[in-house]
Amino acid sequence: MTSDVVDRLSRELVRDVAPLAGRFVAEMIDTGAPYAGTVVPEETLLADARRSLELILRLIGRLPVPEHVAGASAEIGAARAEAGVPLERLLQAVRLDARVVWDALCRRAGPGDLSSLVAQAPRVWEAVEHHSMGIMAAYQQRVLEMAQARQDERARWFARLLECDGRHPDIRRQVSTVLGLDEGASFLVVAFPPGRVAALRPVRERLGVLDVRTHEQDRPAGSIVVLQVPERAGPGAAEGWFRGLRCAVSPAVEGLAEVPRAVRLAELTLYALPPDAAGPTATRDLWPAIAAGTLGEFRTDLVRDALGGLGKLPDRDVARVLETVERYLRTGSVAATARQLYCHRNTVLNRLRQFAAATGRDVMSSADATVVTLALRARTYE
């Protein structure tokens, strides 16, 4: 029967697999491919070739697969991933396994066996495919595990940088090495609300093209991206890189020692983002809100001190007066405020006087304008 020929030939070769492994290694060395004698030592290559070829032959011949051979595909795939062998080169070696096995079967076959051998060729390719898929699955799994391990290490060292507030020079040096960042470079931090990691994919691609070095870190308030700012980047470059994403951008700082401070600033800015912010917002645009947000338990005291007198006004007037004050603080102009509110400038002046009479704060004075601006911001946190 046809299958008897393939069974017999594969069983004969299993008993004499060492020469096949030697031929495999010799062919790799002669052709200089894919990685013989370089990334993988020759003795390791020879031992793995024996296991691979024995596994393939046992699968072809439907023989029992002993324990020392059963795990060959997975172990070789994982080991080559750890050695840094490119997957394409690894699969080239698997294709060489197939050629060595097929050549050996053809050499061992007698004149009357060849037609039967050709008819059963699919069994050979199925066995090689089984081995190849096992190698590839293990290789890819190990690559993912190593990438996760590297990311975990990066996260651990960055957390240590934050814990020491950038003060420890040994930690800064190690962070520079592990994260691939220059210790003395300029950095800025971009903070994102929770659940926005998926939206960062196009930004990663954009930054990769620009060769901007980055580090991403999950934080209790969301996530952050630390960017090493290229010398060629102009002011506001980050706002362009992260366009269309709701996020907060810290000021640039010099050196890794200052990065923890930039992280705090970025997260304070994120906390202060107005509800309608749809794109990147820089710290420089939100200082009043940031200052109000950091008052903590004293926010209520500020609001009561600066705005408490509004209770003296009729309820129908409070909303109109507050709106006028807020518009005036944003524009700094009575005329511009009047245009925005579609009213006469005297109406604006009257409302500002109402506010001053009720609160004792004249927003046309720079000192009182600062206090009222902070109070209005603090009021939104209550």
C-alpha cells in the first residue's frame, strides 16, 4: 500500500536522524543563512535540528511522539524569539527542514517506492506545517511576553523617578538607559483622561515618523505620555502632534530631574480642562483654573470671600451680573463685553458697579480682577 512506503521510510530515518541534523546545519553554514553560528550557537542549532527532524518524521510516520520531542516546536520558537532571530529567518530554517526531510525520503526510497512517495507528499507538508505553526505561535507569544516585560520594566523605573521626585542621580541614569531618553534633554508631558489609550495609535505613528522619543505610563487619573522634545520642534509642537485629542500639555522642562514636576502640572491641567475642550490644551492657557483647583479645602473660603455678597442682589439679577463679570474678565473691555451680550456699554458698567457694591470687589481693578477670576474658577469645583 502507498502509506506503507511512507511509514517504512520515515521509521527508518527516525532511527538515523543524527546525519540529517548534521546535513541541515552544514547546509545552513554553507549558504550563510539564516543565522547559523551567529545568534544561535552551532551546538544548539544541531540539537534543535535533531529534535525538529525527529518530530517531523514521527508525524509523517504516525509514530508515538516522546516527551523530549513533543515540545520542540514551542521551545524552539520561544528560544529564537529570545535570541532576537527575525521570524522570517526562522521560517526559512523551517523550510530547510522540509527540504532535508524530503531529500532524505527520496534518497532512501527504492525505484518502486517513488510513485507511492510522491502520492503521499501531502503528509510530509502537513507534518512540516504542524511544526512550523507551533514554532510561529510560540515565537509570537514570546515576543509579546518580552514586549510586556520591557514595558513593565520601563513603568517600574519611571515610577521610581516619580517617587524620588527626580532627585536621585542613579535613578535618573537608569531611567535614561531603560527608557532610551537623554537625561539632559527637554521634555514635556501630555496627560489624557481614562480610557483614551486606543486613541493614541495615530499619534504614536506620527511621533514615530518624526523620531520623537516617548514613554507612556498609566496613572490613577488616566494616562500620560512623556516626550523628549527634539531641538527642531517649535513652540506648540505638541498641540499639533496631539490635535483632535482631549488632553493637557505641560510646559517644557529641562532634564529628567524636572519631569516629575511636569507630570504634576500636566495632571493639574487635565483636572482643570473645561468641559468643551476637544483638543490639546496647554498649562499656559489654564493657570487661573489650575490655581483655583489647587486651593483644596480653601476653595469655599475664597468663593465666600469674593462672591458671597451676591446674595444681597435680587435673584433675577445674579445670573446677569455674573455673566457680565465673566465676559468682562475674559475680554478686558467694556465695549467688547457689550457687543457679546448685545447690550449698551452703560448696561455693562451698571452691572459691574452692582457687582462691586455687593461684593466689595471692583473687577476693573487688576488686583480684584485676579481674586474674582480665581473665585469664579474655584466655584466650578464645588
